[in-house]
Amino acid sequence: MKLDDWLAHCERLHPKTIDMTLDRASTVRERLGLAFDCPTIVVAGTNGKGSTCAMLESIALQAGYRVGLYIKPHLVHFQFTTLAIMRRLQHEPLDLVILEVGLGGRLDAVNVIDADCAVITSIDLDHTEFLGSDRESVGREKAGIMRAGRPVVVSDPVPPASLAARAAELGADLRQLGRDFTFSGDRTQWQWAGRAKRFSGMAYPALRGVNQLLNASGVLAAFEALADRLPISAQAVRTGLALVELPGRFQVLAGQPAVVLDVAHNPHAVAALAQNLDQMGFFPHTHAVFGAMADKDLAGILGRIAPLVDVWHFTDLPIPRAATANELQAAFLGAGLKTPPDLATHTHANPLEALHAAAAGATAADRILVFGSFYTVGGVLQQGLPRVTAGAAESKPSTFH
């Protein structure tokens, strides 16, 4: 059976989109004896999880460790694939396992594992129907990955109080940005200080984005917390941050026009995306390819980036939860947002078709932004890394999946 066939089989076995319990996952874990013999880091948060996982992996690899990484799979919230992947990792001779939480924390399938260290990145509103309508509620759900007596790193600079409250209740070793570790820097380099370790004269992480030092600081705090079992050299830190890669997180593809891929799909992440776009320099026009789930804060997402986009290409996505291209177009036009003059909007059946249309209408000096759901960015990568030229788009083989 091919991978796509197996994933389709999994979908048929359990048609619910999200089942907010750990009962079945815990039962399977117990029957399989699912556990890891090496240090395990679990990463939760609203934004910054993928970047944090990628930097953890890159630094550990540069230190010579064998790393197992579970990060944003094909089915983000599906317990069966989560358990299958962790089972596969269990049978590898690994020195470190890194597991990214898909949704929340307390009731995510990843949370059946008792991590040696928990990392919680930025907290903001997303999946409010499951996680709550305010940051304190979301924080309580994310805090579910904490364990008594074990370190938990919080890299949100202004965290909800619910995180510290849960850590105190459990007796977890809370390591908070601004108190237990700090960072500073100038235009050319930055430095980090923790409880007992310091790193200075470091180049900025290879990942683009305004919040990457927050994520990198949390990564270094996690390694400090595990230093007795997983020592990391300064050279591994420098090289790991310099070489880290993460497709789809403000990933800029060279060419004319430039193409930006970003899985920002909530207002907080889109605000950071807009700031990053502002710092790219001047482009005569920005063409956006956008697809998202219907339960997202579409008004908040569109409102934060609308002033930067001249042409919209809304797209359908191959999942029932997704808003249709027509629904996205209607939401945008009905929001009364501030937009550039001569605005144009279009609808498409899939992200790749939308990208082709955006390229056909762009000049070499323009910019194309593909953002929103993982299915949106994944949709333009399905035939390989897109190579776009003004007036056309084609694909070349990709080196990642």
C-alpha cells in the first residue's frame, strides 16, 4: 500500500475531524508499550512551534545526536497517524525525540507521552471552539503538556498567568523568558543568557521572521534544561541556527516574481507575516493566494494583511472544514477593509491553479504570497518546489515532502 492510500484508509477509519479525548490514544499507547529511551521534548503553542522544532533538531544534529522529529504531518490532528509515527520513532536508535503538538496540548494525542522537557511558544487565539475564547483559557490547554518536577520552557514574552499557575500547581520547573533566560542583539549578532549558560556573538537564525529570536531563545533554554543528558556545544548552536530550514514558514523562493510561502492562519501569525512582508522592500504589486478553514477568524486574518495585497486569488481546499473560494471572496468583499486602489479578486478550484493564475498576472518585479492553511501551501508544493516566472508557473522536483 502506498502512503497516500494508507492515509486515505486512516481517514475512512475515523471520519471525525477532531476527537477531543485521549482515551483511545492512551489505550493504544499502553497496549504498544509506547515510550522512548532517550530525552523527549514536546512543543506546544499557537505560533512558533514549527520553527522551534526545526531549530531544536538542527542544533542537535550539529552536536552529533540522532534525532527523531514529528512535525505537522499530513493529518495534523489525527490520532492514528500520530501514534503510528511515534511507534516508528520508538524503534530507531535515537538520542533525542522532538514532538510537535497539533492542537492545544492537554487533549492532543502527542500528550500521551510524558516529555522530559516541555516548550510552550507564543499564546494567542486560535481554535477557540476547542481551546477557549481568551488567552488565559488557551494557556490552560497548552499547559496540559507540563509534567510534575520536569522543566517547562515558556518563550512567550507576555504569557498568560494560567501557565505559571499550572506550573506551580504541578511543581514543574518553569523557565520563563525575561526571568530565567534573556536575549539581546544588534543588527549583526545576538547573545543569550540562561540560568547557568551563556552564548554570545551568534549570527541570526537562518529562518526569516520577526519572532525567530524568541523561538531560538526558548530552544536554548530547553537545551540548558537537558544539559546533563544532552550537552550542546556553542559551535553546534551557531552552526545549527545558521543551517536550519523549515519549508512554508516565511519561505522566500528566489525568482521573478518572488514567491513567499507561509502557513500563517490566525490573526497573530498574519500580523507577523505582514511585518515581515513590509521589511522585504518595494514591490509594485502583491498577488495573494489564500485558502483557510471556515472556522478561522477570517475577518481578523484578512484585515491585518489587506492593505498590502493588490490582487487576491482565493482557493478551495480538499477538506470539508475549509471555506470555499467563493465564501472567502464574499467574506473579504463584505468586510469593508482598507485596500489598495484597483483591487482585483479571483476564485480557483485548488491552490496550484491559483498560483498559476497569480503568476500569469504578475510582472517580474511583483511578489506572490501563498498563505493560510497548511493545505494551501502544501497544495502549491504537491508537484515540487514551484519555480515561477512572470506570466507563467512551472514546477521542478522538490527535495522535501
